[in-house]
Amino acid sequence: MTRLQANLVLLLAAAIWGGGFVAQSTAMATIGPFWFVGLRFAIAALAVLPFAVLEARRIGSRPERRHMGGFLLVGLALFGGAITQQIGLQTTTVTNSSFLTGLYVVFVPVISIVIFQRFPHWIVWPVALLALIGIFLLSGGNIQAVSTGDLWSIACAVFWGLQIVLAGHFVSRSERPLALSATQFAVCAVVSLMIGIAVEPVSLDAVGGALAEILYVGLISSGLAFVLQVIGQRHTTAPQAAIFLSSEALFGAFFGALLLDETLPPLGYLGCGLIFAAMLIVELVPELLNRRRNARLQSTRS
């Protein structure tokens, strides 16, 4: 797979996630976030497991223990991102959640520093400030109007950034995208259901009322889209993956307006524009400067 093909695969995953925001939001009318996340990823794990088994047979061995440890870490990061996003959707809109979640594009380089000492381009820091201004405007220009759901969505972006960095790292070392996907889904499902049993009441009627949403996000948003993410990340860089995946913000806002009649004040649209500009700048500016630098070096040598 070429890098262009990989990035298009990631773009498809982002479009699927954008549509999933609507299903995640409407499901909260009948079922709690922990049960929803747990059932969602239990379905995803069961759907991907047969393909992970076939992958192991093709390779001729099971994943090594050190790789499984990495897969477990990815699963914990996935749980953090999924549950904070789901809790946030109880008190914020699909549009706000999708754009604030997209801030993981800014967090990915920072997390790479902390974990792997991979220092980002200097552009990350002014872009982070630009993103913060966008969040301020998304709240209508009033910091008191930032809802609890918005804060959960920002926390979600940190966990998604962690999941992207770890998934890219461990899939490149193991060459087992399906095993990684099945493991992270199973870890997320088990942790979420254990907490759900302890803190959330649930009934068959509640599950039945959200069954369509659970099946959509379980099979499509999770089982398909996350597998596409892991496969695509084998053939591109984590920052490039982040920028293509961040387009879920646009898809989420589009589906929120189309299906839920969500609207924003003028300042909110400006804030969305600044957040998306931050997502683009953090990837495009370093790439353009590197190309210009390489062109200068080639002209100097010639």
C-alpha cells in the first residue's frame, strides 16, 4: 500500500467515525456510557477475532508476549478515549464533541515527546495556542459557557492522541494489525463492562432501545473503522495519520447538522474554523518547510 492509499484509508475511517458521533449521542437517551462502550467494543472484538486468527495462521505463530503487552496498553488508551467521549456527549453537542476530539492532532506530537523523545516541529506550539483560541470561540466567546461535556471531549482528545501514537508504534513492530485491533477492543470492552456493572443500572429494554446504535458503532465505527486506522497507520507516519483522521470533525459537524439539526453561533463557526486550521497547519507547514529545505540542499550540491 502506498502512503496515498494509506491516507485515503484513514480518510474513510474518519468519515465513518463522523457518522458514529450521531449514533453515540442518540444512544445516551436509553443506556449509560459504560454499558454502551462495553457492548460496542465487545461486538467489535467478536467481529474482528476470526480475522485475527486467520492472520496468526498466515504468519505461522501467535503474537509474542512483548507485543501483547503493547496491545494491552493501546486497549487502555482506547478505553480512556472512548469513555470520556461518550460521557462528554451527554452534555455537549455532536458538533462540539467532534471538533474538540480532533484536538488530538495537536496532542500527538507532544505525546511523542513524552513517550519516545521524538521532538516535534516548532510550529506545534503556536498551533496549540491557535487551537485554544478556537475552543474559546467555540464556546461563544465566553469561557463560562464551556460545558462539562466540552471538558470531557478535550480529555478524550488526549487519550485518542495516546492511542494513535501507541497503535502506530506497536503495529509497526508486530506487523499484526488485526491482532492489535481485536486485543484493544477486548480490553476496552472488559474494562468498561466491569465498571458498568458496578456503577450503572441496565436492563434488556435499555439495551434494546439503543441496539441499532450499538450495532452501528460496534460493527462499523469500531470493528471496521478502527481496523482501517491500524492498517493505514502501517504505511504512513503518526502525524500524517492524525491529520487525515482529524477530518472526522468535519464529518461529525455535517452529520450533526443533517440529522440532529444542530447549529452554532457565528463565533462558534469561527472557532471550528480555527481548530481545523490548527489541525492542517501542524501537519502541512513542517512538510512544506522540509521540502523547501531539501530543494535548497539539492540545488547547493548541484
